[in-house]
Amino acid sequence: MKRTRPMTFPSTPPTPVTPAGPRGVTRVRGWLRGRADDAAWVRPVLLALLLATAVLYLWGLGASGWANSFYAAAAQAGSQSWTAFFFGSSDAANSITVDKTPASLWAMALSARLFGVNAWSLLAPQALMGVATVGLLYATVRRWYGPAAGLIAGAATALTPVAVLMFRFNNPDALLVLLMVAGAYAIVRAVESGATKWLVWAGVFVGFGFLAKMLQALLVVPVFALVYLVAGPPKLGRRVWQLLLAGVALVASAGWYVAVVELVPASMRPYIGGSQNNSLLELTLGYNGLGRLNGNEVGSIGGGQGGGWGETGWTRMFDAGQGGQIAWLLPAALILLVAGLVVTARTARTDRTRAGFVLWGGWLLVTAGVFSFMAGIFHAYYTVALAPAVGAVTGMGAVMLWRRRTDPRAALVGATAVAVTGWWSFELLGRSDAFVPWLRWPVLVIGLLTAAGLLVTVRLSARVAGPIAAAALVVVLAGPAAYAIDTAATPHGGSIPSAGPAVAGGFGERGGPGRGFGPYGTGALRGMPQPGEWRSAAARGPRGGGMNGLINGSTASADMVALLKRDAAAYTWVAAAIGSQNASGYQLATGAPVMAVGGFNGSDPSPTLARFQRYVSERKIHYFIGGGPGAGPGGGPGRGARGGSNAGAEISAWVEATFTATTVGDITVYDLTSP
């Protein structure tokens, strides 16, 4: 291929020139018009993209209720207690924290303080983060590749099914992805200017990403460093020094919180959920760190070494569990990434076109590689971290090939990408036969026809070739768009949500052993839906498994709520229940603290039996609610927990032997004030 000259852009966009008129009208026209060097269609299309994204992410948002009750209860606690807010406690009385750093909870808790505790106040922040992510990704990609590339990147990301799921949900992933994209934007600005401040900002954004979801945020750090080390304008020695400063900023922006939590005496803060030694460092490096990679997660339920959370390997992102979530454009992105690196292979060191492919391609390959081979806890929704990279590479590569469309080699690569995507969409849609069956064949046929059309664009003018390229773009986005709309239209709940319809052998039907839903892949465990049961959302409520209070939050009846509220002000905790999800529903229904014994898995030593007995003797806990992970016959620190504490089983056994059981509906309750 011909050697190309580096693309250059002004570091500061020119001031838009707008027609004369009243000041307010002039400002509005200038804002709608956008940059002076943009075509007239750019700003209206961008605004339409952001508006459509907002509608997709916000429409009917309240249908999912509390979504993941685990985080909803913690946000409620943070809206009631500043101590719970800071530490990310599961309850306002600060018994135990969630098993993550709390930055995403801060956003929800602040919203709840302003607008009250309800589904919208907890979920809307995530939806707005999604819109911001799409807008920031557009701004990042367009700087080096133009507005068309930015718009394609934004649209592809907005329509990624797992992105629709996570930006309408209250897991920490929404904030994580936004901060990672912000870090990429800062790296782009640093490569443009060589300014240290932008590298420092990149470190700050990634550091706060750590406060959202711990070590997962650091997967992009080697890529960010490589891009600036290779393409940064200053001399090598200065580039190295600048990167060291960025590393200091990252450590400071993440480490301040770790230092505070570790330095505060344990008696003055809640127990650190997910750890066995009440240590945030242990949680960071163990359960949420190396344990995710090697499978040695002490206290985890299920999983284990040897792929217990699904089959590992290079095909993991394409299998039944993950394919429909993230992989629609993944083959095309890989093809376009290779093409971009080949085209720019002989360009100057500071060439921005190549730097962009290294940035987003490196993000894609490193993150997908880790996800593909990690032996510990892995869920399909983690793949939302790939969505911006897939979208960016797709947009960049498509525009690069379009600009070289008169070169037969570029036309061939573009046609191949479209044809492969059409075939792959055909395969993914075939995994759910009952879902829009009319779409599958048109996507394949039109995809192949437009691919053939792209081959002849070498002899066509831009005006004639443009509609062919537009049709190709529509057909490659048709499959993920259908899944995205289905995801937005269906309520989701529980700890392990899934985007799109049920698929054969995947999460929806629990069809294949060890696939899609890890150890729960066969649906054989108690409380889990069997094949064919998943889609009755209207009858079953929001999506999510049961598994005896581990996966889904509890549901409190009116009688149960009335019982727990009785003399609630006289107790620190109106009740205690084993497992955070088991406790969460009662806490959300009553608005009063409910102690989550053992944390999420019921396998943390919080509280110990002795401490629990002291709380009971001091009349700090009114009721004990039976059930929960690990509370049944045989005890144990949660079903299948490896190396976790037996405190939950010991507490359950002591309560059963010491207090009289009563039944409220089908729930067993013990009054701890009446031995």
C-alpha cells in the first residue's frame, strides 16, 4: 500500500463563525452549527445520536425496579449515613461494605439524597453516564479521524447490547467505562500536545476508575503508556519522566482511598465485604484481583480453577454466553485493526493515525485477552468494557478505508469486513430462533450485496458510492440494534443480568454446562430457571436467578414489612439475614438497616458468632430472617464457598437453637428479643 502522510489537526478548534443577529439566536445557531470546518450535517447528526441514545437508555427505566438490589441497598444506606456513603456500606448502621470500592455508589447515593430513594434516582445516573460516554467517545475519535468516524464509533457503542444493559443498570460498570474513555481522551490530547497535564489527567481518570471497579480499570494502563511512549512529541527521556508523573497521579487518585480505609481502625468503620481479614488491600489483590485471573477466590460461590466460570480460550468472546452481548462487530473490528496497522506501518513515529489504532486496538486486544483466559469469576456483562474500543476501531477503520476506496486493496478489505459481519450477524441471530426471525436472512443477503457493491466503488464517484456505504453501515448495525431494543424493553434484575433474548446454550436458557452462566450453566441448582422459563418477564418480574438469596434480592410482603417496622427506631438493625441480596430487599422495603451477615456470598466473617451474640444481648437486632446462602441444612460458608468463614452457618444454627421460629407467609423469622 502507498505510504501515507501523517494526519494533522489543529490543537485548538477554530471559533465557529455564525451569522449576525440577536445574541441569543446567534449563540444557538453557532451551537447547532458546530465547528466552522464541519459539514452542515455533522452537528445535527451528533445531536440526533445523543438524543436517540438518551431515549434508548432512559425510556421505561423504572421497569427494572431496584435492578441489582445489592447496590441499590448500599446506595440507600449512603443516602442516610455519610459514613455508609464514604465506605460503601450495605446498611446505614455500617455492618459491612459491598465487595467493591464505592465510587459508583457515590453517584447513586447523591442522586437519592436529591430525589429520594426510587428506581429512577438510582438508575438515571448510569443512563446519563452512558450518554456522556457516547459523546466523549465521539469527541475523542473525531479529533484524529474526523466526525464521520466519531459518529460511527458512538453509534456502534450506543447500540452494543451489553452497553444498553449496563447503562440501564446499577452495577459499577457504567462509571468504569466512562472514566476509561475519559482516560483515552486525555491520552489523545497528550499525544497531540506533549503536555504533562493531559498525562496526569489520564492517570487521575484511571485512578478514579479503580474506585469504581478496582483492578479492571488498570487493564488499559499498559496500552495508554505504550501509545504515549511511542507517539508522544517530546524526546524519549521527557516522555518517560512524564509517564512516571502520570503513574504517580494514578496511584494518588486511587491510593488515597485505600490508605484512608486501611488507616481507620476497624472498630470505627464497617467490615470490608469480600475480604476474609477485614482489609481493602486483601480485597483488591485477592478476591477482586489475582483471584479473578487464577480462580483462587477465597469465599467465592462456585467457579474455581479449570474454567468453572465458563470455557476459557480465544473463542470465549464469541460463544453463546458472550457473543450476542458484545461480538456483533468484533470480527470487523479485528479486520479493520489489522488493516489500519498495515497502512500506517511505515509512517513517522508520531503519526496520529497509527497511534489511534494502537490506542483503541490495544485496549481491545488486552481487555479481550484477559476476559478470554481469566479462570475466576467472569460474567458476560463485564464485556461492556470492550464496547468503546470495538466502536472506535470500527469507526476509524471504516473511514480510513473510505478515504482510500479507489485502491482495490482497501475496497477488498472493506467488503470483507461487511461480508463477515453479515454472516456473523446471521449466526448470532440464529442462536435465538424465536427472536425477530424475519431479520436474519435480510441481514445476510443485504450484507453480501453491499459487500459486493463496495468492491466496485473503486470506479464510482463518492456520490454514487455513498449510498452503498450507508447501506453497509445500516446492515452491520441491524443485528445489535435489534438486541439493543429488546434489552431496553425488558426489565432486568439480580446480580447477573444478560442483554438480548434467550439464546441456545447461553445465559438465557442455561443450555450448556459451564457456558454463559458459569457453574449455573445447566440450570440445575435450586431456584434457577430451567430452559424455556426465562422469557416470561411479565409473570416472573425482572430478569435474574433466584439461588436462595444469592443472585436476586429478597421480596418483602406487606406483612413482613409491617413486622420489621414495628418498634424499628428502638434497634440499630431491624433484622439480620445471611447474604447481602437476602438482606437487601427487606432493607429497601422498610428503609431501615438490615444486617447482611457474611456479605454478598454469606462467607465473610462479619460478624463472628460472638459479636452477633453481643449485638443480640445489647438488643441491637430485632429479628433474624431465615434462609440465605449457606444457612440451610449442613451450614457451611455459602454453597460451594472455598475457604470462607463458617460464621454465617454458626449464627444460623445458634439462632435456630436459641429462639422460636415463626412464619410470615413463607418466610421463617426469629424474634431475637424473645429467647
